[in-house]
Amino acid sequence: MDSLTQIVLGAAIGEAVLGKKVGNKAILYGAIAGTIPDLDVFASHFTDTVSALAIHRGFTHSIIFSVLFAPILGWLVSRYETYKDFKGWSWLFFWALITHPILDAHTTWGTQLFWPLDIRLAFKTIFVIDPLYTVPFLVFLVLTMFQKRTSEKRRLYNGIGLTISTAYLALTFILKDIALTQFEDQLLTEDITYLQLDTRPSPLNTILWNANVDTKDSYLLGTYSFFDTKDISFEIYPKNHHLLGGLIEHEKIKRMIAISEGWYTINKIDDKLFYNDLRFGLMNLEANSQDFVFKYEIKVDSSGNVTFIEQEKTPRDGQQLMKDLWQRIKGN
């Protein structure tokens, strides 16, 4: 999830663990702990694109990381804070650290919660930014902060925030199941044979859902809104995996394919080779658009070294996507 959401979650967890004993300091340290796992993004400054993607949401988002670093952070804080309970601070950091990857596991990218096992947990029920999850949570956290440390209202407000956010997260599973059923029924109606079906919510909401359908030679991409009145339609995207040629055996290409879980297409434009990660959809809803959210140019130097260069997105791209999504959410 986005940084603000993780800060709010961490702060609320900190309050639940130690708020009654240390007041707003529990919120402060919980918020700090809620951001720590995402420090792995700095790996992009020290390594190549593929390695950075592999590292992201890996070790720092694991159970092992939470278990190892919670007592270290708890010991450090207990050394200089007035409240000296090492165990209490350690529990605060553990729960604030571990709930971060648990929440991230609900997104499309997922987390390697069980690192070092090569298992990425991704429920794909909520977009990385979802105001319906974050805003109510934030409101009740702010209300909590303005109550006295021993006030019952403080416990009540924080409890309501945690309950509403958790309930919404549970609701997303039901919404995903409804959307999945709609996609499956449409594929059955059109007698389309497919290998895999992958669904996820579109940006900023859980009303409009996207589907990737894996067929023999192509992928079908479709959308479904709970306000739709017409049948779902699918657009065809040829896989074009053959365009990789011998590069398909290159270690870096293999790693990128593994990261994208096999959901990718290849395009060749003006003698340039592009890798499209289908898991995160398109930057616009135009028919047959090739403007994928995560699109990389594949460059090969004279020594055979492969480099992935992510294609930049502009604010205008984001604005157009928001307009397209708003129109599509209202129904087809």
C-alpha cells in the first residue's frame, strides 16, 4: 500500500499496543515502524531494475524481518524513552512491522511474507491506493490523537478505525469473487478456452475490476464494473514471446518473467524491443492501447548484457487515466 496508508496502520497498531501507557508516542513509533519495510525501495539506487524489483517487498516484508528487528528497535527505544519496558516496545514494533506486509499481501504486487521461500503472497483484492480504506482510518486516528492517554474515547476511536478498515478489507474478497464470477460466466458464454484467469481492482476503487485471461497465443484483457448493463468485452493482446528469440534463455529475462508471474507481452517498435507487465494494466482505456503501466525497453549491449529501462509516465498520463476510469466505473 501507499506510504500514508502504512503510516496510518502502523500508528493505529502502535496505539492499540502501548497507547494507554505512553499516549501519542505509541502512535509516533507505530507510524515510523509502519514505514520501515518500504525502505527496500532504496535498492533501486544501487542495483539494476530487475534486481530492485526482485528485492522489493522481499526480506523487509517477511516474518523473519519482523521477528529479528522488533527486539532491536524495542531495545533502542527503551534505552532513551522514559517508559523502559523493553518487552512492550518490542511488541509494538513487531505488530507494526508485521501488519505492513500482511496489508501489502492484499495488493497486486503482493509480498514475500515467507522469505526466504520463493513464495509471493498476493490476494489482489485492493489497489495500492484506496481512499475508502485509508480516509476513514485516518479520520479516527486523528480523533484518537486528541484524546487523553487514559480516555475510553481514545480506545473507542482507534478501535473503530481498525474495525472499519479491516471490515472493508474483508469485503474486498467478496467483491473480487463477484467480479471473478462475472468474468468466468462471460468466458463460458463466448466458449473461450483459457489457461488462467487473473482479476484485480482498478486504481483507487473496488467497483471496477480488471481481468487478464491467458490463452494459447494471446492474452485477453477485460473490465467489469458493478454498474455495467452490457456484456463484458475482451481485447486481444498477442503474446509475441517469440520476439525475444534467444534472449528468452538470458538469466535476467528469466528473472523478469518470474517477477511478472508470466503475465507479459513483447512489442517491437522501430527496432526497439519492449517488455510489458500485464499485471498492472494500462495507462488508458483506449482500444488496443499498448501504453502499459509497467513497460520496459529491453536493451542488449555488445557484450550481451541485458538492461531493462522503465518507460517514464507523465502527470498528463495519470490525469487521462483518472478521467477514463471515472467514465468506466459508471458502467458500459
